[in-house]
Amino acid sequence: MLAISSGKGGVGKSTISANIAVALGNIGLKVGLMDTDIYGPNIPGILGSHDRPVTNPDTGQIKPIEAHNIKFISMGLLLEEGSPVIWRGPMLAKMINQFLSNVEWGELDILIADLPPGTGDVQLTLTQSAPLTSALILTTPSAIALEDVRRGVEMFRQAEVPILGLVENMSSFRCDACNHNEYLFGHGQSKSTAEELEIPFLCDIPIDIKLRECADNGQPAVFSQPTTAGSEAIINLAKIVIACLEEK
Ligand code: ADP
């Protein structure tokens, strides 16, 4: 199982998780995606499917939803629309364990967990109770986000979860009109942070309007706009993930 984590919200974790999952599915892998971000369960929106999961009457297990060639399950599909998120630690832990043991995933090559931001209960439960093979940490290039990367690295190290590496999202923006590339949040800090923390720096992903538009329209960009800069970077990242996991 691969956990995708970030120190803070809004760095693009759900967008990248959903798109990596679909990219791996396109390469031919059997992919499951588990959206454990109760504070912002956005995966159903990004994958364009809000179907409520049903239980298999024979096995009592929850059937995951299928979209864009992958299977997924999300807190967002189980919470009533608009209901306040009042889950406490123990409830959350129960939910995560349900996701792990009570969902009919079938045979999978990879199960991806989109974690909530930070280093709280869900992360602890997952790192303690699931066979996490690796963690991928996502950041933006800002100094504050990178401070959170350090905390994330510390958490996975304490839990003895191998860290696949650091990915920098929203690295730069290329203007369509003049083709100028601007590093809006600075340049090079993520790479040097990765070096300092002795974790691999995997790649960067540019700001790409198509990534945002496609996510908003429930059509992941790697599926509907596979040749834009953002999609190409994520498809490349999916290949890096496969190579890293094969090495292990
Ligand atoms: P998180 O899960 O970390 O809270 P999201 O995946 O919800 O973050 O992303 C926050 C917003 O940024 C969304 O509107 C998403 O479409 C957008 N976004 C994420 N990554 C990119 C990118 N590389 N280029 C353009 N927009 C992006």
C-alpha cells in the first residue's frame, strides 16, 4: 500500500492521488484508491462519481466504486452530504480499519491511500495497522509547507514506513501567451529539503489550469487531457512510483 501524504491541505494531494491512481490504471495495473481525508474527501468529485457504495449481501463487505478503470472508496461517499464532520479519533480508526478489512477490493496490484493533511489520528492508525509499503510526501515549494514535510518525514520514520520520496506540486507556471515560466513560490527549496532529510526528490509538477479544470469537472486530467504539462508530469510520476516499488 502506498500512502500519499502532505503536511498541509491545499497542496494538491487529492488531485495528484486521483490522477496517479488513474495513470497507474491506464498503464495496466489493478488499482484501489482509499480516500481517508475526512476533512476534505474530494476524490469522488475528482473522479466524477458520487455513487453510494452498496454492501454485498453474501459477504457483508462493501463494494468499492469503479471509475476510470480504478476502484475507490471515500469517506465522502459514506458521510451524508453537508453533514458536519464530527468524527473523533476512535471513530476514525474504526472507519480506516473498515476500509482496510471490509471492502471487496479483489485482486489489486496497488492500494493507494490519500491521507488527510498533517500527522494526526488517521495517519497514526494507518501507519500502525496497515501494511504500508511506502509513503510519498507531497509539498508545494513554500517554506511553510516544507517545514511540514520535516514533521511528516519524522512521523513515517518513527512508524518505520519507508519513504518513497518527495514530490513538489505547483512548482512553476508557464504562461500560454508568452511562454514565460515563473517559479511563483521560489525554486529549489524542495530539492534541498529532500537532500537535507535524506529522502529522494522524485519530481515536480507544474501549475496546470487543465489539472484544476478537469478535477472540477470530474474527469481526471491524465484521462481526459493526457498531453498537458501537468498530466505528463503525473504520468511520469506514476512510472517513477512503479520503478521504486519494483526495486523494493
Ligand atoms: P489537497 O487535497 O492537498 O487539499 P487539492 O487536490 O484539493 O488539495 O487541490 C487544491 C486545489 O488546487 C484544487 O482546486 C486543485 O484542482 C488545484 N490543483 C492542485 N494541483 C494543481 C496543479 N498542479 N495545477 C493547477 N491546479 C492544481
